[in-house]
Amino acid sequence: MDAAPALRALIGQRVRHEREVRGWTLDGLAELSGVSRRMLISIEHGEANPSIGVLLKISDALGVGLAALVEQPQQASFTVTRSGAGPVLWSGDAGGRAVLVASTAPPQVVELWDWTLGPGERYAHEGHVAGTRELLHVLEGEVAVEVADETVPLQAGDAVAFASDVPHAYGNPGVAPARFALSVLDPDVGTDPRRAPRA
């Protein structure tokens, strides 16, 4: 069963809810996030398949963690994500995928991701908000981590820590699939006073 339509609908409901709770217009959220009004409308209607970068811009503008937009609500004092149940937020052409498997609540948001890259695949990001850091641990295969102008080749068992508030990328230079665990620290989410957008 394709979970993508249900995930798109959930994201749309969450974005609309968070925007309306703040009394913001679509134009106001577009101004703060840098995401076009047209894209926001498509997201809220569950029609768009937004990239991780777009979702991060929206969640940052709203002052919530990414998980607040993509995870199913939980009522317990702990949150369990069963195998195969995490939202797939990126899919590559060679079978790669990025699954958000766990996250903490703001203000100190830590995300845990399960990434797979097919041979030759590469995922690039323009850079997160200031102070964001990542930890990457290669579980299988080879991964090349690019941070700004440097590239670090990693093998299974290797790990790297880096500031990810600069352009960075993950690539698989090998001939077999690569898999890695990724933790992202997004500090002080929602704690800095954000000006209300213009109506």
C-alpha cells in the first residue's frame, strides 16, 4: 500500500493547523519561510510532495520541529516507531530513501534518520539553520559526506560529526547500496522571538 497520499494529507493538515493557530495568512507563512504561496496551498491541500528542505523551511518558520509536521500523534510518555512505519521523506531514483524514525520535541530537537542510498545516488542540502549539527554512522557500504568544499569518504563502521548549517551532501560512490544512521540536532527551535508575518 502506498503511504505517500496519507503522509501528504497529514503534512497538509499539520501545516494548516500550525499556521491557523498563529493567525497567519498563507502570504505571511510564505514570507517567513521562503516557500511560495502556491507551494504552501498545494501542501495544505495534500497535493504536493514537498522535499525535506521545504519541510524544514516551513517547520523552522512555524517554530516547531520537523516531526511535528510528519509524525502521527502519540499519547504516551514515550514514542515508538515500529519498523517500516516511519515517514519516507525522500526517495531516490536508484532505490534510496530517507526515513525519519524518531524525534524529540522542541526546543532542542534531535532527529534520528535511517538513510539508504543506491549506487551512485547523492542527496544535497543547502544548509540548515545556524547551529545545526549532524552525526552520521555508516552501517553498510560506502558513503561520501560533502561539507562545504570538503569530502570525507566513509566505510561501514565509520562515523563523522559536522556542522550542517552550510551546504552539505551524502553520496554513495560504491557499486552496492549504502545505509547510514543520521542524527540531526536543531537547537533552540521555536525559542527565538519570531516576528508575526504581515497580513
